[in-house]
Amino acid sequence: MTVYDVARALPGIEELRDHSRGLAMLEAVLSPEWERRYYSFDAHWSETEQLASMKDGQGGEYTIVLSPAGVFARVFDHESPLSPFGPLADGRTWPGVLDGVPEAFREYLTEPAFTDEDGIHVTTACLWRETGDTAWHTGPVEFTGVEDHEDPDGAGRFLHLLTNRTAEAYAEWAADHYERPVDLVAVRHVLALRPLTPEIVAALDPELTLADLAEDADEIGYPGSST
């Protein structure tokens, strides 16, 4: 699976935004310590932008900027043969990965949060979708020399819960990651962005209360928060 396959499987902008908020809220409940969370959502990244993100704690990540212009998404898999820091890329972003990014998103090509100290875009896969688009777009990436890799750019692995948006997929992943059962009914409730209740929170983590989650819910822009 490559960025091309992922582009065909990703949802529209608003569905992506909602699902990302649901993932972030689930993580806030299951992982109260922010630094240990996989999925996060900042509804106030700037005055006009929101940021959905994932960090696996081992150098893999994605960041997705949602703005009035649309969505710009980047993935970085530090184990990918396309990594700028690997032996094949020679210290540069892999050819084609960032080609064709429209003017509306060009500022993200020099965004310090997405580049290293030398200005190299730390990205192995990139996708974008402007507000009026009917599909996702990618650069003309060639995978010559890395065909034997099942997921050469990391897009399939790291964006898995955005292409498979079922409650079952998240519950399975979370049960494995957190090494404990995860209530499927509660997962469905949160991914649907229904208001949090004491019962739903307790089903996911009996040690937390609604009050404990108020700040997270506001940051995420979860329905029912003050945002």
C-alpha cells in the first residue's frame, strides 16, 4: 500500500475532521498523559487552522492541517526507505513527494514544524485536498528501487485508522496498544461525536470524570465543550 492507495480511501474533508476529533477524544480518555497519546487534535492551532496529528513515540508521525483552503497532510516514517535520513534519499525529501503542492498549501513546505534544522521537509508521504476538490491528490512519486516494501512510504500503516474508520478498527488497535479491553459501544459513541456522558467515560476509563476531560475536549473542539 502506498500514498496512492491511501488517497483513494480517505474520506472528504469534514468526515476526516470529525473522525480525527473522535480519535483524539478517545485517546484523551485512554491516555490521560498527553505525551503518551498517539492521536491528537488542536482546534486552535492558529486563528484559521486546525491540526490533527499522530505520533507513535518511535519517530513515526503524521500532521494534517485543516484550513479554509482545504487539507494538507504529511506522513513521516523513519523506517521508510523514502526517509530523507535513509541511504537512498541522500539527505533530501524523496523525489516527487512534494511536487504539485498547490499555492494554497505552499507555506507548509517551509513550516518549521514539518522541516528539520537544515530546512529539509521531514516527509515520506504527502496528500492534499482543496475545498472544492472531489478527490485527494499526491505528487508523482516513483517507488523505483523500493518495490519489495509492502508499505514503502508509511502512508498505509500510519493512516490506517483514517482509511478504516470503523469503531472495530480503533477498538482492536487500542486494545493491542494499551493492552486492555476497550469498550466497543463507547468507541462508537465517541467516534460519532455524541456528547460525553459519565457512563461512556467510565466504560473507557473508570478513573476519569467528565471534569477531568474538560480541557482536552475544549482543545479538540469536541461537541459539548466550550469551543
